[in-house]
Amino acid sequence: MDVSGVLEAHKQKFKSVSVEGKVIPVEYDLGLLAAYDQNPVDEAELKKNKEEYLHSLSRDNAQLLFNEIFQLQTISDDNGVMAILPAPTTLLPREKPLPKPKPETRWEKFAKAKGIVNRKKERMVYDDATGEYKPRWGYKGINDDGSKDWIIEVPAGANPMEDQYEARREAKKERIERNEKRRQRNMEEAAVATKMDQKAVNKGDRPNMDNARSLKRKEIESQILISKNSTASAGKFDEAIKGDLKPKGIKRQFAPTVTDLSKEKAGNMSILDRVVGKNGEDLVNVRKAIKATKRQ
């Protein structure tokens, strides 16, 4: 039985894997599974049959991309044969700007000066008392500070009637509050330092935090002075508070009611000179004044 005709008919249903007619070679970025075809579009064929032309063009470019993928190195596992893609070569734009560098905390500056390297610790540690592995921190952790001990020895010099369980809980609360205050202080100093050295931050440098406290104090003082002037009398009739801040700056000076006639005459003459001119000089631009009058 001759089946060559059936095979030939079946073969005609599929196009060849080789694509010809590309004047400009197609560029590939296999890391992104992308192909860039820079050949000009045949406008006559596009107007004649738009859908068929675009479908054929897309099929040819996809076939060229698959041909390049099949030439890559492959690996086999339980899921089948997979190609090892190279690193992408096309630079894609970022959706958001680069994050600004965070200011260093006091501990980070100290560790950097002393050469202390932060080493990552394992999450699970061995507990000698129970013979089991427990988390280093958190729920059922090994850092419970002995709060789950069924008996606690009274330290030397301590009150024997004091509840040691309560003492441990209070000590833990104090440590948590102290660490929270330090964290809040670092955040405030970093925020002030970022405002102080915004140009340095934009350049990628670390902001200077040495004068952060003084700058924060000046900012608070200025806010207090602004709030004092927010009353109806602008703070003039407010009750004085001991240790309260006093506004600094140039204050308006009033001339005394009774003064020397020569000083009063000199002051009036200086005002007159500024108005009508000194030594008969005309301070008004006559030509400009005439033009302005004509426009009206």
C-alpha cells in the first residue's frame, strides 16, 4: 500500500522551520525570549490582506525565535527537557526611581569604625536543658529569660520576699522600652540629618548626623516661638513661664517723645531729602512720568 500521497498531504499542512526573505537579520534577546525584526513592512501586502499578512509575519518571527532557543544548551529532569537561557541584554526602564540610601544608625557607624562584621545567625539553636532544637527568638524560643523556670534562685543581696518572676518581667519590659527609645531616637536623627544634607543624599553619599540633635532642638524652638505668636495678642499678654524661650532678632525701636531739637530737625530733613531730592536734585524721572501721563 502506497502512503506517500497521504504523507505529502499531511506535510503540506505545516510550514518549514526555515524562514527566508529577511534582508535585515533579526536580533534576539534570548534571556527575555524576545526577537526584534527591523525589516520594513510591505505596505501593499498589508493593505491587501491585513490579518493574513500580520499572522504570517508573526509566525515567521516566532519560528526564528524557536530555532535560536533549540540551539541553546539543554538539561533534563523529571519535568522534561529545558533550555538554559542566557542573561538578558536589553535594559528595561525602571517603574520607580532608585531608593535613597538610608542614614546610618549609631550602631552602624560604631560597627563600621571598629570593623565589626554582622554575621547571620541560624534560626534554630540547640537547648541543652531540653535536648531539643528551638527558635532563637519568638514563640517557644530559647530567649525566654528563664520566665518559664519552675523555680528561681534568689540573687545575693536581693529581698527574699520579692517575686523574682515579676522582677524578670519588669526587667524585660524596661529593656524593650529602652530599645524602642533608641530606635525612635535613631529615626528622628536620621530624618533631621536627611533634611540637613539633602544634596549629599541626592549624590548618593551618607548624610552627616553629627549635628542632628542641635538642628532638631532649633527646629523645636522655632515651632514653640511660632505657637506663642498664634494668640490674639501675638503673645504680648501671655503669662510668662519660667525658663520659657524668648524671641531673638531685631526689635523695633521707638524714638523718645522729648528729644533734642537738632536731632529732630536732622531726622525731618533726611525724610524730606528722600522725598523731594537732595540739593535741589529731582528724584523723579520727568520724561518717564510724561510718557505715563500720555498713556492715561
